[in-house]
Amino acid sequence: MSNLLFFAAWPMLAACYLLYILKDYDRFTLGSEKTTLSSASV
């Protein structure tokens, strides 16, 4: 364990991955009003 920053990077990478995966379920930010591919086909 010579470099603890390497171990601190794994939770951050996981958080970025989850934000990318869950972006279609976003309802609270300013960009949520734009149409997505799933809502455009309805």
C-alpha cells in the first residue's frame, strides 16, 4: 500500500459510472426537460 490515492480513485470511478448509467432517470436537474430517445418515440 504505497499509494493510497490509487485506492481512493476506485469509489470515484464507481460514482462516475453510476451517474452515467442513471442519467436517463434524472428528474431534478435543468437538463431533464430535453427529450431523450426513449420519450421521443412515444
